[in-house]
Amino acid sequence: MPSSPASITLDIPGVPPDIQLASSDPLAWEKKWEQAFEAAAVANRRLPESLRTERWLVYKESTRLQDPKRQDHVIRGVRSLQKTLCHMQAQMTLQAAPFCVGNELRRRWMSASPARRGEIILAGLVYACTSIPEMSAARLHTEKEMSVESHRQNGSLFPDLFEEMMVQNPTFRLADTPNYISHPVWDAITVEQQSPKTTVCERLSLALLLCQRNLLIGFVLHFALCSFLDLPLPELAQMKTGSKPQKPRDEPSQALNMLYGENSEVVKSFGKVARQMDKRAHAQTMKVHESGKQDCQTCGKLNDTTKKFPRCKRCWDTMQREVLYCSPECQKVDWKAGHKKECGKFLQLEDLTPSIPEQPSLRIGPPLSGFKRSGALVFQVAQLNHLSPDYDYILFSIRNRAYLSFRHPPIRAAFRACRDKALTTGDRRAVAMLAQFLRFVCSHDPRPQSIGVGPAGMMEQMSTEFEFPEIARVVNEMDHQMLSDSAQRPPLIMDAGVSAEQWKTIPVRWVDFGVIPVTDRSSIYGA
């Protein structure tokens, strides 16, 4: 990546706008940000491609990373931020996926007024940037995604960004690498940094900026989701800055009062949750700050006692790196987990990429060949993986959730082979055969229709899950193919090699159907 000369600066007045303004007058704060984004756009049009804002930011940060100790610190910090981002994305997915069924979240958000959408996004930005100073600086990298005016004008921006951040194959175990929001310039810089001419400092700089950028986007999206759906507001993971923790507010911020009204339910909910969370976190972090102690490297337990946690002696003696453990057991666990390889050594760029651990056994694996699942499909896969192994597919209506289970072994084998191909690759023919077969089942069995999933509802569900607008036309063509067959076998059955004779001998009751109790709609796994 071409380096920018040190003399280059960006002529963007007031960037970033004073964070104090966010608390006192969030609307004025946001107006200054919109002006800053516009100024950056004007400046970028005047500058060559190599000096665009994003590239300048990478260069500026890389100039601070010449010292190996600083590099080691940044690598450890980036790994911590990645872990935080993975945790955030997992929580977002668990809460949002049920609301993606039938595109409910998208429909509800887009039907909200532009003013309401802007208020929620701005409230999330205010909360994030006033809580952690680094979040405000990170907004420099998010003009495309975190412009409040863009969310007012474009109702699909929030659900599009949200689905891009959702975990594709949610499990009870966190992912090891987070999802990053795509951006033409940041993506191009990432590709360029594969060049051997790129310095280690520039690569580390990009990794840090991408983490900060996506953490801000992720938190605002998560805040907006919870605020919009009246779910508990998310906790804001604290970044380690080394600065003294700010005293928590006794009352909801003036910004939220201005946006929602002093007596609104949003402000009351925020005040109750945030005050308790902030006071508890502040009490703990103040003890750590005043004592100079850190948390346990393995379990994260805060070192808030009078006795300091023991440190890794080799790391301290060779490089003054603080690696603390609350117990010998935690030190042994961390040693086996990877500290053995980096003990007393400066971390290298490749240490940013974690080793891939053994994944939990799943009936339906992660997407393949670049296929990206919709939010509704993420929920379908999670249900199939974590509910009964006898369930072959989950049907959804407005208020109900039900399962189909095929008794006849040849039919079950044929259905699952087609289903798994559709769910992991998004192959259009497999998706169409799956939809045609499910519509065939719903057309001949009155039980699904009893919960509101008839043939039309089945097609709407499949179109939403696989984002396949033309599915009805393709399925109609497959219906003609089925009717032209002497035994009237669905294409899925014909492709599986089930003969006409076998199809004719299938028992009358070859499909099990049942309603699944929904005890907690906000839980992706709850049965």
C-alpha cells in the first residue's frame, strides 16, 4: 500500500466534534458530524486515491507502531477487541434471529418514521461515544454506515448492516473471528495489504482500525435493535485505555432525555439498567485503576482485592509484559491454550489469526463457497441444529412454530440431502426443489394449514429465508414436471432416485407434524 507523506493532513474542520457536545446537545453534535463527513468527501475528491481519508488514517496510526513493544501491545489489544466483537455479534444474532422470520424486523423498522429511525441510531451513537472515548474517534471510519441522516432516508440500511454482522452458524460457542462490515475502500486496502511491500506497522494499523470501526457499528446496531424491540439494552464492553474511569451518571444522559422525552419508557428503562450497570462497573474498574492491577488473563476475573495477582515471570522479566493469573489453574489453562508459544516473546503479525479450534458437532454445518444466509435462514438452521434431531424442517406462522418430520427412510434421506445442500450452499435448484416439495406437503396435509402455514405461506417463508424472489415461478415449472411424471413424483424424489414403484408404496401417514411451544421468543434456542 502506498504510504502517505508525513506532511499530509486532512483539512476537515472540527473532526472529531467535541464529545461533550454529544451529552449537552446531541442534535448539534450530529450536525457537526454530518458537516465533517461532507468535508471529508470534498477533501477526498480533491486528493489522489492513495491519500483518501481511510488510507491516511492507516498511515497515521502505523507511524506510532515502530516500537516492537508497542506492536506487541497492539496485537494483544486487537485480539481482545476481536473477542469482544465476536461476543457482541453472537448476542445480536441470538436476539435478532427470531425477529427475522417473515422479515418482521425489516418490515417494522422500515415502517417506522424517518425521525424515529434517526432518533434510535443517534441515541446509540451518543451512548457509545460518551461512554468510551475511542468510540468517538472510531466514528471517523464509519461515515457510510453511521450517518444518522442516511438512516433517516434509507430504511433498509439498518437491517442490511445488521444481517451482514449476524453470525452465520450460531452455536453455544463463540466464533473465533468476527464478521466485518463491507466497505469499498476498506476492502480494497485489505486486499492491497497482502502485498509483500506492505509493512507490518500498516497491517497492524489496519487491523486495529477495522476492529474499532466494527465495534462502533456493532454496538449502535445492537443498541438500536434492543431499543426498537423493547429488549434489555446491551452492556457496553469497556475498552482498556489506561485512563481513569469516568464517574457514572446518576441520571439518564441529557441526550436521551432530549431525544425521547424525560418521562418516556426508553429513558426510564435506560436509566434503571444503565445506572446499575455503570455504578457496578465503575466501582470495580476504579479499584483496578487505583491499584494498577489487571484482570486474569484466562477467566477475566477482576483483580479487585488487596493482593495482586501473580504475573507470568518470563513475560515480565524479558519485556515487562503484564500477564496476570488469579490461580495456578488458570495459568495452566492459558499455557495449554497458546501462551506456551508466546511466553516471553514479542507477538508477531500472524499471531492476530487464531488457530481454529475443534468445532462443536452440528447437524447442519456453516455456509460454503461464499454463501451468506439471511437472518431468517440463520434462525432456521439454529432451530434444526438445537432442537430435536427428528425434525426435518421448521414451519413458521405469525404466532406459531411447528415441525415436519418424514417417517419413510427413503423420503427422509432424499429430503435431508436436498435440504442440507440448500442450507449450506444456497444452490438455486436445490432451494427450488426443497420449496416445491414443502409446498406439495402443505397442499396435501391440512395440519400445517391449521397453524396458518398453507402453500402460499410456505412459499413466502422460503422466499424470505433464501432471498429468492423468483422462487414461485421456478416452483411452478417444477409442478408441471411433477404432473408429467407417470407417478407424479416431486422433482426432489425423482432426483434422489426413488422409483415410481417405491413412491406408489409409500404409507398414507408418512409425515409427522407438531407444534413447538414457544416459551421465549427472544431466545434462538428456546423450545
